[in-house]
Amino acid sequence: MLCLGIESTAHTFGCAVVDRNGKVLSDARDAYKAPEGKGIHPREASRHHIEVSSQVLRQALEDASATMKDVDIIGYSAGPGLGPCLRVGAVVARTLAGFYKKPLVPVNHALGHIELGAMLTGAHDPLVLLVSGGHTMILAFSHGRWRVFGETLDITIGQLLDQFGRAMGFASPCGGKVEQLAGESQQKNYTQLPYVVKGNDVSFSGLLTAAVRLAQKDKADLSDVCYSLQETSFAMLAEAVERALSFTGKREMMIVGGVSANRRLASMLESACARQDSRFFACPIKFAGDNGAQIAWTALLDYAATKNKVAVKDASVTQSWRLDTVNVAWRN
């Protein structure tokens, strides 16, 4: 059985073909590039998706040596995400499903990150840290759903890095540039910044304001500011994760999402896991960001377990689709 997955929640339009054994046969994607110092404009990103959708779809099928006749089901990212971007993916999925008479499966984007990460790493029952531009959540599976054990109270870790970077004139996404500059901090000069952990929840807005002020008004060395920003925000996450590991007793911990590609964050989490006698798993960098494979694999799992599908006319999107509202029938 082959599934075509279509991802379009934010800056990336992606298509991938995955088989029932979890083999990723293709992974094609194209990302909208925002102007320097600017964030993602939903209208402009959706226009980008419209322009590249046919090319990305064609590339995914060619790389998989498949045609639409070979595809058994179609999965699409139904939320959460930017409305105009989500709708482009949904229209492409509806068009293909209607014309080729294929089952259509809506997928929660956040759930896609987790399920693809678990399949690729071999994690069985992990505590999950989902970190991206749209999510900062600590999750564990219980009684049919992923339950939230901690999350951001304001902006996400991805938004923290992106908004700081844009204030410095970087092009989005800014996480890679911030990581690079933090690594260039020669003396590792750490400046104390707001550190806000409330139970297992974190807050980054005060940290963002202080870091921008430090760089712009106080004229601190930018590499030192990036170093301090990373050390503070990642320590907050590591503290919350370690507390959740202790509370849940999980012997596995997995990080997924675009920010999981940051090596310093992974290092801090590895140390936290070692103290709690838990194995650490990180989604491969190639699949850390948004991609069609996460949608295809999750759609396969859902369809195999429930035969869940929607009629073409009912295939909609939900911009704020909470992960902890999704029933997961394929996990025990």
C-alpha cells in the first residue's frame, strides 16, 4: 500500500510517497523564502505553494517511480497551521482524491511529526518534546491520546528564535543563523536573561524582549547574545522535560520538530535523560522540519487502524487543531 502525503501548513509545500512498511520512497518539497527581516506572510506563502505544487507533486511521484494510479490513499495536513497555506494543500488533495477516486485522510500536522519521528528512531513509548515554529509541547501517550504535560504560555521556541532573528535583520527561518552565531561566541560570555518556568510550562516573551534590548540598545556582541538566548531558553526546556520524565517514569525521550535540529538543545536533553536513566532519541535532521512523509506515514497508520477517511466535499482544514484532541487508535 502506498500513501501520498501532502504538507502545506506554513512555509513548506511538500509531497512524499511512503509504503506500509514505513519506507520513504520520495520526499519532495519547496519552501517559501521570506524577505530578510520579515516573517512568513500567509498570503504570499500560499501563492508560493500554488506555484510550486504541481512541480513538487510530479517530483515526488517520479522519485518514487510511481503514478497516481499506484497510490492507494492520500493524506493531507488539515491543521494546525496558516489558513491560506493549509487550504492550498487541501485543494490539491481534494482534486487528486476526487479525480482518481482515492480515500482521503486528514492528518494533524503535530501528530505527523511525532509518528514519523517514532518510526524513524524506533522510539516505542517516549516522552515527546515537540519544538517548532508552531509548537512547544511536552507530551506523553495515555488512554488513546497524546496528553500535554507542559507547553509554552505565550510564543513557541521557534517563534522566539525567529522573532529575535528578524529583529536582527535575518531571513526566516532564523534558528540556524542563531545557532551558528551562538557557536561563534569566543568567550561564551553569558548574560543573565529572564528565565520563566511555571510548573512544566515555559514563557519566552520576556526573554525575547530582553535579548532584543541587549543586542540593540546595550550593543552587546551579537554572538554572545545568541549564546545567552540559546542557553537560557534551552535550559528552560531541559528543566521542564527532566521534571516530566521524573513524573511520568518514561524510559524514552524523543525530540521532534524543526528546532530539534539544534545540536545544543539535543546536548542539553541528552544530559537530562542520562540523569533520569532514559534513552534519548532525536528525529533525523532531514525530517526534522515540515515534510510530506510525516503526513503520509500518519495517514497510513490511521487508515490501517480505523479506515478513517473523509468525503471530498467534507475535506476541510482547522487552523487551531489541538493535538490532545486527536484520538489515536493505533497506539496502545
